[in-house]
Amino acid sequence: MIRIKRVYEPAAREDGERFLVERLWPRGIKKEALPMKAWCKEAAPSSELRQWFHHDPAKWTQFEKRYRAELDANPSGWHSLQQAAKHGSVTLLYSSRDTQHNNAVVLASYLKEHLSSKSAA
């Protein structure tokens, strides 16, 4: 199971392994205070894409397309997340206030698609 959760929400048992999927460290959180398995910067959108998107819902469809292309081009960035999801629950942590238009939404969908296509093969 792959979940997404704002990094500012408290950890819960059902989270399973928690991974921060942001290029930048979230504001207001000390590194030692965030319970997580790993910070997966390479699974996050590039700085250029993140800056272009700027959390503008009007750019969502294009952002999702461009981000998926980045993920296709860099499987090593998300492979560890896929492996973790094969063995148990995974929670992708994001910092955006927008719960519907953020990179974790795209990444979770992308990982689920790759997991189901691998298991169907």
C-alpha cells in the first residue's frame, strides 16, 4: 500500500516506512525530529520543474506529464520506493499545502502503476 501524507502531520503506525519525497527540506521541521526511513530527493521533481509549476493548479496537467517524464528518465530515483512498497506499507511525505496538486500525488500514482504492471507481467 502506498499512501501520501503532509510532512507536518504526526507519524502513525499505519504509515509503514516513511519517505520524504521533496527536493527541499520542509520549513519548520528539524531533521532529527522527522521520523522517516529516507529522504528521496531524486524522486522529487527537478528544481526547474518545481519552480515552473509553483503549485499553480492551472498547470497541473502539464506538471504531471513533465514529472512523469522525469520519473521515466530516472528510475534509480524511485526504485527504492517501489521496492519498499513491494514489502509493506509506504507513506510518501510532502510539504505542499495543496493536498490534491503536489508531487506526492503523481509519484504515488506512478509507483502504483509500476507495481501493478510488474505483478501482471
